[in-house]
Amino acid sequence: MSKEIKEPREARAIDHAVLPVESLEEARERLSALGFTVAPDGVHPFGTENACVYFSDGTFLEPLAIAQREDCEATAQEGNVFTARDQAFRFRCGENGFSAVAFASDDAKRDQKAFRKAGFSAGKKLKFKRKFTDAKGKSGNVEFRLAFAADLRAPDAFFFTCERVAQPKVDRSSLESHANSVTGIREIILSEPNPTDFQYLLQEAVNNRGDEVHSFGLEISAANGLLNVMTPEGLSAWFGVNRSGEGRGLRFEGMILTVRMLSTIRRVLDEHGIAHREMHNRVIVDPAPGQGFFLAFQEEAAA
């Protein structure tokens, strides 16, 4: 009797980063000063709202604020993983941070089964729709299905896959052009004193059993970038930042974004009086109100 042959895994692509903020107004002001084009506000049906920054590589940033606290709390109590995790993050870490990474998916139901089988399901799937408006004011409904993965040892970080069930026919190309010349997300930086303790969660989230251990941590390749879990010593050596918070557990610390030219981001930061430094051929900006994570800008040619 022949054995079943399992197909090799295909790593998921990074879709977007979830970035809790105290208010969209504050986030929009900060991100605009950094040279980003910020999309019109979007409202979720469960009490949160966002003002996204879209990139030409298909990834994006999702600054996330509370629109209706009562709705967030009610849906969290009803089992909405997204609002429950957001509420928990804000309680533990404050209103300004980096709580989750989403991966693109064409089948969230399949992902949910895989997360459950591996022991990393964070709860039931979530399906919802919201209105999307482009820079010209044209709008339409976009519908999503999400599947969540997490580890109880890391209460301040979670992952999910994002399936777009329906998309409006709107043009977001003008929203993908930025004064700072950013083109996309290159690398997601996390921290943990012993990164390999979370390799199985990361492998399931990315859908890649391969990883690379280096002197300062652990890397796992997504289809379009890297997840790099660094020790506190690694964060300091490569980015000049300290690990956020105390104790153990995964934490999202920042990200590396690709730019066409470093001279462009330098000019934008100087024009707005935003402090920055250079390390390892990258321009680095520390967290600030409306930007609760560090940003490192790297030229595409060096990526």
C-alpha cells in the first residue's frame, strides 16, 4: 500500500501589520510627517477603525483605533478574536504599538483547520465586510475572512490569515505613492530572549517549516519578506533599540521598509524635524505617538 505523499508547504505572503493607536488623527499626522500617503478612514462593524498606508508591493500598514468602545467590548465578549486581542493588547501595552501580522490567504477555513490541528488556533474565524474608499472618493464594500493563530505564552502578539472574499473595483494606485519613496515591507522584527521557543508557532503562521538560526535570533521566510525574531542584544546591535516591556513572550518591535532612495527619506525626515540615525546602511526612526514601533528604511538595491 503506497504512502500518502504530502505536498511541500508554500510560504504565505505578508499582507499587513496591525498597529494600535490612540486616535487616527494622531496616527495620520505622524505618518504624514514621515512622508506616507494615508488612506481615508475605514470603519469596521465591530467598533474599530483604521487609516491604512498601502504599498506598491501589495503590503500595507493598518493603524487601528477604537471607534466605539462599547461595540469592541461587546463583540470581544461574544468571541470576536480581533477585538478581544486588541482590547488585551491595549490593556497590557498601551494605546500605541504593534500587535499583529496578517498573511494573505485564499482559504481561511483551511487555515483555521491547520492552526487547530497544530495547537495554535486563537479562536473562531471572523467574517466581515466594510467600505473601502479610494483617493478619488470612489467606494465599495470589501469582505474578509480571517483565521487566527497565537500562543498563550505570548499574550502581546498574534497572527492571522486574511482572505479577501470580495473586493470593490476601486483604484488605490495613488494611495501607493509616497513622498518618502517607500515601496513595501521587507522585514518584520520581533523580540524574545529565547527566539527558538516560538519557532513552531512562527512556522505555522508563515506556513514554512524552514527557519534559519543566527547569532542574534531566528529568521523565517515569508513569500515576500522575513520574520526576524531577535534577542534584546540583537535589537540593540542592529537597530539601537531596547526590547519593549519586561519578561518573556514574543513582541513585535518594528519593521524594515524598502525605499527607492535613502536620500529621499532623509530629506523628508529633515524637513519635518524628525530625529533619525543610521545603522547598517539603514535610516532608523524610533517610536513616537501615532507610531508605536521603530521603522528602519533600506534601499531596494540593498534588500
